[in-house]
Amino acid sequence: MAAGTYNFILDQGATFSRQLTVKDNGSVMNLTGYSVASKMRSTHDTSTVAGTFACTISNATGGVITISMTNSVTGAIEEGIYVYDLEITSGAGVVTRLMEGTVTVNPEVTR
């Protein structure tokens, strides 16, 4: 399965939450026994993490993943354009990148 590209906007200082349904060849993927992780950085090769998404498998048999950040986490990220990816890891340790792309952080005015 090749990673899909999805670019999105994150509003600085606002709560962020998205639910994703993972499909493989058109069928919902059973994520029982999997874990999920996602981070964003200013560039692909920097070691500094700009933000870490809280990731949960909210419905394993339905293939549903929830990624989120609290308003205090998004508030600590400087405005700009970042790169991210989202990976799942099977119980056997096989890592699969599901998504990748850019995150544009819009600045907060009301603080």
C-alpha cells in the first residue's frame, strides 16, 4: 500500500481532530493489534519535532484512526508550513506509512 498525500491546515491555538478510515483495496482494514503515530517537522531531515499528534485507533475492526492536538499544543507551534506523515505498526512490528504531506499552520490572533 502506497502512502496517500493529504495536505491540511491547522489553526494555531485551536483544538484539532480528524477521523480517518483506513482501507486496503477498497475494504476496511482491521487494525486490531496495530498502533499509530504521527509527527510534524519543519523539513524532512530535521531532528526537531514541531508537533506530535495524539493518535488512537478508535475502532479497530472498522479501520478508524483518530488524530488530534489540544489547543495548547497547536498554540505552541509557530506559523508556517511543515511536513508530516502518519504510520501504523502491526503487532509483528511491520511499519506502514499511510499518509504524508504538508501542514500549514495559520497564526492565532485571539490569545
